[in-house]
Amino acid sequence: MAFCKFSIDMIANNTTAVDNIFINNYLPFADANSVKVYLYGLYKCQDASAKDNTLENFSNELKLSQEEIEKAFYYWQEQGLVQILNVIPFEVRYLPISDVITNTKKYNTKKYQSFNAQAQEIICGRMITPNEYREYYDIIERLHMEEEALLMIIKYCVSVKGENVGYAYITTIAKDWINQKITTAKQVEERLTEFETLQTGMEYISKLLKINRLPNIEERTLYQKWIEQGFDDEVLTYLAKKVKSKNKASFIVMDKYLEQYYSQKLFTVAEIDLYEEEKTNAQAIAKVVTKNLGLYYENLDPVVDNYIFNWLRIGFSEKMLEKIANYAFKTNVRTLEGLDKILKRFQKLGILTEESLNEYFDGVLKIDKKLKDILESIGLSRNVNQFDRDKYKVWKDVWQFSNEIIEYACTLAVGKDQPMQYLSSILASFHDKKINTLEDAKNSFEICSTKDKKSNFSTGRSYTREEMNALFQSIDEIEV
């Protein structure tokens, strides 16, 4: 009896780990009884010394006969997942699935006599080694490909590579098709029929690319993908001539171009020509923009695809992008992401042309000049900052004060310890009292001065930056 073990309740409330390899490679191909037996046995392995861990209990719990349970375990032994230690009493040991995958499994070669003979007849240029046969058996038993399907693949590979084709090539193709759920003779036949249908087109493209051999399996797969994606013979011929002229003649190079065209939804020669022309122009723009931002990219394609094309489609011109990139650099915005944010704000403001940009900049400069006059009038000699601009926007655009009222408020702020804050509080008070004329402003201040010599303006409400931002939400403002 075990010294330490889980209680029955502990085991019942615990979990049983099932290897994903079992779920992917074994469960789909086993019958229902075999799966039930394997999983229940895995569960019982957690308490191997329990009294109810018997063949008889298995039979009662699973509602299967003892013969059916034994048959299931013999099946799993053939798969290499368990080992039957004794027949009477019946005793089974579970084995690590990882060992089944990594270790060489012993196969019953007698049942493969017909397969062996047919495979050797197809590959008549060399002798098939025992190790190669084991690879084929592994594909049939572990990956569940039909024997006839594998023989058809071997024959096809011979037709492409010759009678001495290496088995590594064959097994690679077989496993690739298995990953595509092609495992039966019927499915392989359908795939080969598709290849035959495409044969004329593939050979023509190979001829254009100066490939003096039949297309291999990888090239056939690529060609089939292009057709399924929607590219016609005209586009493929156009591209083959193009890559040949650049001394980059291969199916793989063509695929790189077609992947790009497919992502851009370009399926005609006219669309592709226009795209290539735009791309050449965009490359030049990308070079200038990145240079103006102080950036360097060895490959500008990601810049073009992710940024330049989008900006051009919005309506920004080359000169506009060049100018804003230069402006961004001078204001410490030195990334493409930062420039993108600026351009999106300009788009929101409707600033898409150089003319509208110049008007915007002129407006900013005028506001800054006005703010500079205000600062100097209240005794401040510093530069204008963004917070000043935010305040001024509120005074003029939200509260709609005239220049006369603002200038009058400035005279009241002269000599104060914090004149800008004092100026803001005065104007906030005017706004609260709905004052909109210079005469009302003067009268209001005189009344307050009579009531309180200290003036409630000195302790008036001051807006925080968060409050200013809230007020400012109604204004389309750009921050750079």
C-alpha cells in the first residue's frame, strides 16, 4: 500500500491532463470506445493503487465488456501509447506520448509488403532503404494518410524530380498536404487534377522566367495560390516579364510582388501600373519626410505602405508633407507616429493644402503676437506658451470677449503678484456675470471695489488646465 496518496474526493475534484498531441494526432482517428478507455485509464492512473482500479471496474463504469476494453488497449499499444504488461490479470502501463513522436516505432513490415513493392516499382532509379520505408509507415500510421494516397504522391514526385527522387522531398510534400487535410486517395487525385489543369499556364510562366525545367511542387503550389487569389494570365505574364527584366526571375520573387498586390486589392495590369507609379513617387516622398524628421530607413517600403500612401490618399501633397515634417522636427516631434497624429489633426481642421496651412500658421502667429502684447502689458517678458494660447482661445472663441474688454482686464492685472492668473480670474468673473460690453465691465469692477477694497477679483475663480481642456473641447484645436 502506498505511504502517501490522494483521497478519493481529492482525485475526483482534481484535473486530468491530456496531451495536445493525443487530441491532434490520435483522438480524431480512434473509435469512440478506444477514446473512452484511454481517457478513463489516464484518469485512473492518478491513483494506481486504488482497489477499484481493475478491469472489472472499467467494464462497470464505461458500460463496456472486458473484451472491448482489452481490444481498445491493444489498439493503443499498436499506436505506441500504452504497454500491456500482463494478460492475466490484465495490466497496462501508460507511456509518454512525446516518446512515441521522437522515438523510432517498430512497424509490422509484413502488412506493408504490397505497399513496399509498389513504392519500389515507382522509384526505380534507386533502392528504397529500410529507414525510408519507416518514414512512409510513419506517415501512414501516425499521420493517417491512406497507402494509395501516399503512392500517388510518390509517383507525382518522381514525375517532377526524376526516378531517383530523394525521400526527404517526398515526405515533405506528403506532410504539407496532410497539413492541408489532404489524406485520402480521392483528395490527392483531386489535387493532382488541379495541377494538370494549371500545367499549361505554369509551363508558360516558367518559360518567360527562363526556367529550363518542369515546375517543381513548390512552384505549382504558388501558381495555384495565385489563381485562387484572383490573378489572371495577363497579370502573371506581365509580372513574369517584369521580374525577368530585373534579373530576379523566379516564382518566389513573383510571389512577393503578388502578395503585395493582393494586400492592396490590385488585380489588373492597369491597377498595378498605377500602383507602381505611385509607389515610385511615394518612395521619393518618404525619403524627404524621414530626412526632415531626422530618421533613416534602409528599406522605405514599410514607411510607404503604412504612412505615405495613407497621407496621399487623404489629400496631402508632397510639398505639404515635406513642410509639416520640417515643422514637426522643429517642435520636437521626430517620429512617424507623431507626424501622423499632427496630420490627422490638420485633416480634422480641413488643412490639406499649403495655402490653408499658411493661413493657419499666419493665424497662430497673429494670436501669438496679440498674446505677447498682453503679456508685456501686464508686466511679463516671457515667451508665449501653449497654455496661453488655450486661455486666449477660451476668452475669444468660447466666452467671445472683445479686445477692449480683454485690454481693460489687463490694466487691472498690472502690478499683481501673478498677473496672468489674476487676468484669467477677472475674465472668468466677467463671464459668470454675463458681461459683454466694456461699460458693464468697468461698472462691475467699480461696484466690487466699493464693496470690498481688496476686490473679489484677487480671490476669484481660476481655471485649472483640466478645466481649460474641458472648455476647449468645443474648439477644433491642434497641438504641436
